[in-house]
Amino acid sequence: MEIKRAEAFDAHAISNIHALSWKSAYKGIVPQQYLDELKNDFWANAFEDWISNDKITVQIMYDNDLPIGCIAYGKSRDATLPDWGEIVSIYFLPDFMGKGYGKDLINLALSDMKKQGVRDIYIWVLDDNQPARRFYEKSGFHCNNDKYPLEILGKALIDVRYVIHLGE
């Protein structure tokens, strides 16, 4: 496995990983119609913009030149937490989920943000996504009980915030 920092031209590969991961990981959580209609390039323009304008950092994990997973992170998008860092997303192609690779990407993002002077980091996780919640807890995060309600095709969902303090 190899990890490389993404560039704007990687946006389609990043979006593809996100879409395929959503279709697998969120089955039974997010409405199936939404997942069925989700296009693989849904996030491509957004990631191209975010990467080009240094709004977030994305690291891509490769297996023999195949992009299999990615993590996006950067400064907090939450105005109430201006000195925090945020992991915006971490996703893998379905065949690579649950294999332990996420730990490498999380550790890389935490290390990178710590080098930038960030000590407190959060990530939003769907409340019903128990595998992801267990993953973040194993990675040292804890749920601080902040909630963010959202709706997809009329279905009410809740994101919960997981946080970690990196120390000095």
C-alpha cells in the first residue's frame, strides 16, 4: 500500500471512492433510492475546488496503482471551533473496508494536523453507523454528544461528533 497527497486531478477518483463507499456502508441507513441514484462523480467538482484552493488536504491510499481509499481533513468548518481540525471524510472501496487500512489514514491525518499545531480534532459520524463509530473509538476518538440533524429524501438522520485531543 502506498499513500500520496491528492492533487486536483485526483478529484474523480476521490469522488468515486466516496460514492461506492456510501452505497455499501450506508445501506439500510441512507434511503436506498438516494444510494441507487448517487453518481460516482457527485463530489468531483467539490474536491477539485477544495484541493485546488487548499481548503482541505486529501491523502489517497493505493494498492498497485488502484486508488482504494482516501481521507480528507483540514481546519474546522465549524465557526464555534476555530482552532480545531476536522476530518471531513474517510472512505474506502467496499472490497477494502474493514481490512485495517483506515488506521493508517487516520494516523497520517492526525500526525499531519499535529505538525500544523492542531491539538483538537473532530469528525461527524452518522449515529446509526455502528461500524464507523467503533472504528473511531478504537482510534482514540470519543463521542462528545454534539448532534447535527440532517435529512436525505425525507429520512431524518443524525450526525454525532467524535473528538480527540492530541496533547502536546
